[in-house]
Amino acid sequence: MVVTVNLSGFEFTTLTGGISYNLWDTKFVHFLLGQNLRNERFLAGPLSISMFFYCIGQAYMDGLLEKYPDLPYLEKILAVGHIANYQTSPSSRSCSSG
């Protein structure tokens, strides 16, 4: 498995202009932690079905899906600040015995 951040490595292409990652016999997890990434244009081309993309926030995900409808798999993840502020309710943290 290969994990990338912000589409690093997408600039490496084959002689015919395809993304080199498409030729690798492995799964990919790509974390998109920013917007308007310099390699984002490569999402418009053919992508391997073994690529999984995770982006920050619903608005960014919606924009990516609109701009690149053929992404093989895209999900959103919470921003780090949201994770740090996440709190569970007191009732879900305690157990009461009848």
C-alpha cells in the first residue's frame, strides 16, 4: 500500500502522459489536506480503481466531485481542529447499573 499527501508523485507520468501510479500493482490512499493543490489537475485523467481519496471537509469534497466526477473513490475526513474539538456526551461515556 502507498500513502500520499496532497497528490505528491502525480507529476511523474509515463511516456504517453498517463499517471505512473496507474501502472503500480498496489492500493493507494491519497490524503488531500488542502485545496487547489498543484497536482489536482491529474484527477481529471483516468485513475486506477485501486486509488482511494480522502479530503478535508464537505465543501471540498463536493467541489472535487463536481469538477472530477470520475474519481474512483472519494470520502471526506474531519479537519484536525474538528477532531480536537470533538466531544462525546456525558451519557455515552458513563455506564450505570440500574
